Amino acid sequence: MKTVVVGLSGGVDSSVAAHLLKKQGYNVIGLFMKNWHDDSVTISDECPWLDDSNDAMLVAEKLEIPFQTVDLSEEYKERIVDYMFREYELGRTPNPDVLCNREIKFDVFLKIALSLGADFVATGHYCRKSVTDSGSKSIEYRLLSGLDSAKDQSYFLCQLSQEQLAKTLFPIGELTKPEVRKIAQDLSLVTADKKDSQGLCFIGKVRLPDFLQQKLKPKTGSIVGISEEFEAYLTPPPIFDSKEDALAYASSKPAYSITDGTVLGTHQGAHFFTKGQRKGLAIGGTKEPLFIIDTDVDENIVYVGEGKNHPGLLRSSLFVPNHDLHWVRPGLAISSGEELNVLARIRYRQPLEPATLYQTKQGLYITFSNPQTAITEGQFVAWYLNDELVGSGVIS
């Protein structure tokens, strides 16, 4: 009998995943990951992990499977929290959930599970896994979108490796959310009607500005409004000698200065803000809402534009340097000078958009058929062939 360690999060999805695996004949062990207890960084007065841990324990009792809690808070602080602070300090916007999956759930947690004699780990992610044709010389594992398009979570797993996928199961990937809840209700699980988590991976809901201010010091700076007319003035591109030069220009962010616009107000630190952000500016009186179109942490300036269609928010190309490039299916990687038509997204739940990959010696350019809103340095871009996620990278 194969043994599977399930990451019981205290939510309905992982609860049903554990049930399905037991029903399929696996020897199932439930493990709850405690990822936070550093009092030096206060998140809130609440301790959501305590409630989640208790719910996970009750589910394990109901399913009659062994259960224990593992404390991964030290690893989480080092690999996720400290990384987040460094990235925001540099004016970048990291995705902690993608990092949590790569660094914690499918690395530290996976190694713990294997040390307990497990053959696999399993989570409650809405995604699927399959294997390439076994008749080929080398088998590769395919990461597929979840059947429920409204809940597909493959994006969060875009950094997984072949070694990690080989040891991973996704039991609810073929189900819809209503079907998962119905199974939990039929079993009278305590998590059956529990709301989905809206916070950081295994931590809970966090007000990001408050979280960042625990480590990053406030610093008063200017909020500068950039007009659409100024953007139009910047629009005409130069003539390029090569495709690579044209792509480099298209993927570069505009170099604003304080003299390019009008000072509209002040902020408490450019590192607290990110592109596309609308809330937190405390500036009124404009015809349309203000959106952040860029930040400059060196000069401590936040640039804003009026309206969600402001040209400063839109870009068609981005760049991923080779050291931040990851192919889930290495066999599909393209060589320098090659192109590949894909579907891509730059954030969770964004509809997949047609795009073209172009590999160079320095890295990968991705050009979208349609301009994208708020392409942000530090975030992950993931690309697909049909419903298969084949690669990803950190936007530079």
C-alpha cells in the first residue's frame, strides 16, 4: 500500500483530498504546516493558524487518519518573509504564494514527508498531473490546469520541478468547487462550509502595508501625476537594428522623473506601493481614479495616472533573465533565436492571453498580442500550451 502525506490546511479542499486518497486505497497521513510564530513581526491580533490547525485535526479524526503538526516557521521566515521584505525594498512585487509552494510545500514539507516513509505528498490544489508518452526515451510530468476553470490554481505551482511533480498528487483537480463542498457536506466535515483563505500561504489575512511597515521604515516622498499627453509624447519608438533590440525597448519600463508631471501629494515610502495599485493614495478631486503606473524607490517617488486605461499602465512585452527562467517541462525549452507561441498570464485568475516567447542568450522575451495592465517586476509570468503549464519566470 502506497503512503501519501496530505498537507491538511484546515480548509475544505485539502480535507476532501485526504478523503479521496483514502477511498482510493492509499495509506493517508495528515500533516498541518505551522508557518508563522515570529513575534518580531506582528501580523494581527488574531492567530488564524490555531483555528486552521484545530479544524485540520478534527478532519483527520473524522477520516480516521493519523495527524500531526510540523513547525516550519523558521524556514518560512527565511525563504518567504525575508524575501518579501527584500523585494519590496527594491521596488519589486513578489508573489508569496508561488514561493510558498516552491520553497515550503514542495520542498521542505516534501522532504519531511519522504523522511516519514511517504511515497507521495498531496495538496488540495485545483490542478492536474499527467505523464508524457511512456514509450518515449525520457518520461516528463505534465502540470495541467484544474478542470474547474474558475478555481484553476496551476499558476501558483508554476515553479515546480519534474522531481517535485513526480512525488505529488492533486486529488481534486478533476472536480469543481461545488462538487468538493458537496463531498465535504455528505461527510459532515467541519470544513464543509468554511470560506476559502484570502491571506498569505498558511498564515492568514494580512494588511500588506501594516505587514511591510514592521521592517521597512516610512520615508516621505512625492506622488507625481503623469498625464496621458506626456505618455503620447513618449510613444514614438526609435528604429532598431535587430529584433532583440526592439524587444528590449518594448519590455523596458519608462524612465519618469519628477519634472515630467505634477506633484499631487505625498506618501510614506515608495516601497509600500506597487504598479496597478489604486487604494492607499489618499488623493481626491480627479475625474477618474488614480492608479500607480510606476515607483522609484531610489528617488522615493510614486508615479500615478488617471483611469485604468492610462497608457502608463499598459505594456505588451516583458523580459525574464535566464537565471529566473524555469521550464516545468525542460523538454519543451526553446534555444536562443527560437520562438514559441503560447498562452500566458502575469497574475492569478487573469485570463490566458496569446503571447510569443523569444529566447535570447540573456533571457526570454514575452510579447503579448494585447497590451497587459501593470506588468510588475518581481511577479511571475507563466505560459501554457493549451491547458498545460510548461514554464514560468520572474519578471525583470
